[in-house]
Amino acid sequence: MRHCSLPARDLRLLDPLFIYPSTILGREKAIVVSLEQIRCIITADEVFLMNSLDGSLVQYKTELCKRLHQEKYHSDDLPFEFRALELALGFACLTLDIQVKELEMEIHPVLDELAKSISTLNLERVRRFKGHLLALTQRVQKVCDEIEQLMNDDGDMAEMYLTEKKQRNSCNDLYDQGNVQNKLIKFELLLTTATFLVTVFAVVTAVF
């Protein structure tokens, strides 16, 4: 990872043996992504996946290759790093959505049982599920916070436009700043959509 110029503290966030809050970091030559199971380093033309044999990461890798192949013929004009980040956000949202639905399926019978019989056992089961729900809600909120932080900081968003920086450093030509701005606007719309999806998943908290 030397050519990515990443400090050691960034690499620690990607260690699959440790649990860290969701994080998206824009660096000079890479984007560091830690979103649920998706932990990777995105450059202007590559994605380095940590623990790449994990089932969810294999799915991410397969879907990314599929989209890149499709977009050779139907380009959406987004650079590689934004497409890779978009997919990582999508998989993080999907992971949270699946866990929310699984928790809902487990919670409803317990609540029904509590309505029939208020007992110490049933109250303890509800308390345990509420703890799981709180932890899941905090994870959802952390993903939202990371996305909103990026949207509120134009500097961070521009820092993630790795393709433009790579091209700018490779030659001295003047670049079309309007085109750069258009891509950043598209990226912001992408983040807005992801925020909406994550927020929708958080609605499950209304169960209690």
C-alpha cells in the first residue's frame, strides 16, 4: 500500500479482526472505506479489498466487475473511484437492511408474547432485543453521519476525486473545471440517495 501514501492508522481501520465505526476517508491518492463488512482502499483505478474471501466481499467484487463491464457501453460519466464507492455504500445499506428485517421478524413474536403474558422472562427477552435494536440503530446513524459529513465538506468531496488529481499531476494541461464540478455534483446526489436509504432502514426503531 506504499504507493497509496496511507498512514498506519488508516490501515488499522481496515483490519477485519477489529470492529470500528463506519468510516470514509479521502486521502491524497486513495479513499479508505470501512462500511460494515466492506473494508477496502479505493484508488483512481483499483480497489484493494481486505479479507477478500468473505462472502459479502466476493459479491461486492463480482458486482463491481459486472458494472465496470456494463459501463464500457453505457457510461454514466462517473470516475472509477466514485462508482466503487457508490457500490460500497449500496452494499452497506443492503447489509443493514437485511439485519433490520431479520431483527423485525424476531421481535414481533416476542412482542406478541409479551402482550399475552407480562412475565419476567418475556420482559427480559424484549430488553435483550431492544439492546440489539439500539446497537443496530447506532450503526445506521454512523453511516448516515459519514455520508452527511462528506456532503457538507466540499474539500473532502474534491479530495476524493482521485482521477482528476491523477490526470492533473500527470500533465500540465488546463482542465475543464466545469466538468469537474459536474462530477462532484453527481457524487453529491449519489451520497444524498445513500443517506435516504440508510435513514429509511432506521425507521425500524418505531417498533419500540
